[in-house]
Amino acid sequence: QVQLVQSGAEVKKPGASVKVSCKASGYTFTSYYMHWVRQAPGQGLEWMGIINPSGGSTSYAQKFQGRVTMTRDTSTSTVYMELSSLRSEDTAVYYCARDRNTLWDWGQGTLVTVSS
Amino acid sequence: QSALTQPASVSGSPGQSITISCTGTSSDVGSYNLVSWYQQHPGKAPKLMIYEGSKRPSGVSNRFSGSKSGNTASLTISGLQAEDEADYYCCSYAGSSTFWVFGGGTKLTVL
């Protein structure tokens, strides 16, 4: 069965960067794009961007352009989302989700807390 | 402010039916047959309930159904059960510039 296992919770200071991983299993890693979505405490879902694990091409939401970088490692079937210049408003749970013309399978989420 | 508009809350009694609306524009909901609906229980990851407007993934109860008319998509839950109490989000593809947009979410309370 498809599994997306994300890295553990992180606490970062304002201005720092965070890199969250999402390890995929149960399917051919390079055959499906991967989304990243975040959810601030008590708030709704926000789409951040998408990566093609096959070639590594990416597309980002305008809001995160210049601050987010999505990469992948095909040898370990893992995608990464790095967010830089963190501020308190970036405190959220970050999810990866496999694409099948929608956000089909989801990881368990990674809490990133930005606090001085 | 979310790109898609949903009611903040809806409620219903066990056994009843409820409908949650999701209003977008001609650039997203109205242009693509790629509206999906997600159920999220507290502290859990979202779960896909409806995709491509009206299709159910394997394992999702047929009490959940989706439809679309113009720029508005709808999720209907029939025969409400206590375990349906959750937050529900709609999502739509919005083209190659904006890509994907979500609604603000609707809290369903089963009375």
C-alpha cells in the first residue's frame, strides 16, 4: 500500500530555514508528482507547490516563490521541502501528498514551529 | 482569504442529509472537472472523499456524493453519522499559473 512518511517536528528561530522530508513507498516513485500543503494552527489548507520526482521540475505558489525549494532523491524515494527566512506565520503542519490529478494520498504531517 | 468560498459551518442530525457548497470562479471550479473534497478529523491528515467532482475513491462510503453546477461545487452527505463530524475542504485545479486552490473549510457538526 502507498505510504508517505514524513520527518519529525521541528522548532526553528525566525530567519532560519527548515527542510522537511517525505519518504514514499508502495508505488513507483518517479511516476507521480508530489504536492506540498501547509495548515497553520486552527486554519485551512494552503497549497505550496508541486514537484515531478522524475525530472525534478517544480512549480510553486506565487506566495512562496523565492522562499521555497522542493527537491527529490530518487535513490531513496524521498522528496524534500525547504522553506527559508522563516517567520512566526510559517508555524504550521506541513503535508506532502501524492498527485493523481488530485491530492490523493497524504503524509502524516510535520509540525514546524517558528519561535524566538 | 481562501480562493474558494465555503460556509464556515453546517450541522445536521443523525440520519439527515447535508450539503456543503464550494464557490469558485470561471478560472477554477468552472473551468476544470478537477474538484475534490477532503475530510479532516482533528489532529489527522486530510482524507480524499471525492475527486473529479463526483467520483469516490475505493473504500469511501456511498453516502458521500459530489456535484458541480457552473462555478459552484457541492458535497452531499446522506444518512449522517456521528463519525462524519469533521472539517471538510474543497479543492480545485486553477490552471497553470495558480495551479491548485483550497476552500476555507467547513466544520460539520452532527447534533
